Amino acid sequence: MRVTDRKVEEWLREDVGHRDVTNHVPGETTGRLVAKQSGVAAGLDAATAVFDYLDVGCEATVAAGDRIEPGDVLLEVEGAAESVLRGERVAVNVTGHASGVATKTRRAVDAAREVSDDVAIAGTRKTTPGLRGVEKRAVAAGGGDTHRLTLSGMVMVKDNHVAEMGLESAVRRFRAEKSFATKIEVEVERPADGVRAAEAGADIVLLDNMPPDEVRESVEMLPDGVLAEASGGIEIEDVPAYAATGVDVISMGSLTHSADALDLSFRTGE
């Protein structure tokens, strides 16, 4: 899911508009992308794609997943001043957003490791339209699991499917239609329904919006070989309690939909 030229064109068209004169600056220049906050770097591939598209020489000076501190240089560029300035804001925005996602993910992973070395912290499909690839790679840079990247990655039987077809009927139908290589996950809100889902053939049971004590009860009731995932409004301060329940995965939509952008600055001519 690399950043394509078409995607860069969309980003630049959105920012530049139909008549830009602010970037009509002559000559050549250099530039640096500098951290103003501590955090975890991500999104550098996207920033590099922006400058590559504009024929600006660009080199990342840190790798995705590296911890960064205020004053650290993340990226260095050299080229026509007009092109450098044209790409500056897009590069800063996408890198700052991705680094914010990676930073929040690392905090969640660190919170989980206080209790368990085994539980995975995962993102969800609650991503920004058009930025899923950037955000999913940022989750990975922060040490998290990307979860399914698209609907095709796994069959997930959610509450609406159960409401329309019933739990067992939905699992039977999707099992008949899916590839042998595709897993089935079933979302439940009560421990007893987790057992029903496992008996119906679920590979993974998603324990949704349950407090930690109910999650622990659910995990103990599931048969061996069925993975347990906790999800639903879990924030970083909640992670240790959920990690202690024995679940295999804690998924958090807030990693992508509520991460604060990392404060970055782009400086030219230094």
C-alpha cells in the first residue's frame, strides 16, 4: 500500500488550488523537517513520495518507528525553492499525522507490556478516508498490529449481521462463501455469546464493549484454539486492565481516529 503518484497529485491539488503565487520563489534551496515534540517517527515514506513527485532531492534521516526528540531532523531536501515550498505543507501534515498515530500506538504497546508480553495492540478500520495506508503503516511503526487492512482481509460478523441473519446463520453463510484461507471473527457483547460464536465456527471472538471482568470470564469460557480480542472504547489508561484478562488482542479505534498530530516544523535555507 505504497503512496502512489495519483495520491500525491490529489494531496497537492487540494493544497495548491487553481492559482498559487505564494510559492513563486526563484532559485534553489535546502530544507529540513524538524521535530518539535518527542514521539515516534512515521509517514516518512509519504513525505518522500511528495518530494520525489516534485523532483526534489529527499533523504530521510530517521526510520519509521524510531523515537525522536525535539530538534531531531527527520528529513532533508534539496531542490528548486518553488517545488520545495509547494510540497512543504503536505509533507509536514502527513508526517505529523502519521507520527502522532505511531506515538499513540507505542504508548498503548508500552502500557500493555507492563502486564503482558504476549497481547497484541491492534488498529481498526476506523481510519481517515484516503489515508488508510498511511495510518496502518503508522500503527505498525508504533509496534502495533494493523488488523485487517480491508473488508477482504477477514470475515467479521458484527452486530448488524447478527441482527439481520442470526449469529449461527451468519457464520454458516459466510463460511460457505469465504476462501479456505480467510478467518472468521464474530463480535459479541456477552460471555455466553462468545461460546456460541466459537461453537458456530469462529476463529476469533471479538469481545465488544465488555468491562475487564467480563472479558476475563469470556476468555476462560472459550475453547482452546479460538483467539480472543477485546475492543470497544478502550483508551491507553484502560490497556493494562484488559491486557491482564488473557486476551490475545486489544484493538483500539482511537489509535487512528483520535491521535494528536506530532508537532513538526519545516525550515528552509539553513
